[in-house]
Amino acid sequence: MTELDVPRLQRRLAAFAAARDWEQYHTPKNLAIALNVEAAELAEIFQWLTPEQSAAIMDDPASAHRVADEVADVLAYLLQFCQVVGVDPLAALAAKIDRNEERFPPASPPKQDDCHSSE
């Protein structure tokens, strides 16, 4: 698995957009909408699959390619959005995980069978 170098990817995406004069369209609103559209395209791949079919989707090279392309599109728009609004996506994720760990503590292990304790 490749390590995620967010700043490098954001620079590449910015250079790609700049070379095509697309920065003018990369507003927070437009990027948020594009991100939503790409996430919907990812969901569309799975829309009518059974749970078993969806679990095996990466076994078929053609389907795996479609999934990977949509994941790339979602990530690209998310990274561009974060750059435009000034959010560090990895820091935001770490902070959210921390909050969720506090909000949703792990289930406590079941107590020793209280109903069967000797009296």
C-alpha cells in the first residue's frame, strides 16, 4: 500500500487544474457538489448488488477498475476541496476519530454470568 502524501497530491491536482485554467471553477461550492456527484457514481456501482455481490466486486477486473476510478475521483475532489477551504484532511480525520472514541466507547465485556452466580 502506498503512503498518502496529501500535500504532494494536492500540488499535483492544483497544477493539473492550473494548466487547464480550471481554478476559477474550483470554489468550495463547486468542489463540494463535484465530490457529491463522484460519491454518487461510486454508490451507483453497488446500487442493485446483493451484499454477497458487493463483497466480491473487486474480484472482477472490470468492476475493480470502475471502483478504483470512482474512489480516485472522490479523493481528488475531497483533497481539492480541503485545499481551497484550508482543512488539513488527515488532522480533521484524526480529530474526528478522537471525538468518536469519546462519544462511542467500546462495548464493555459482558459481566460474568450474574444469573448463574452461586448464592
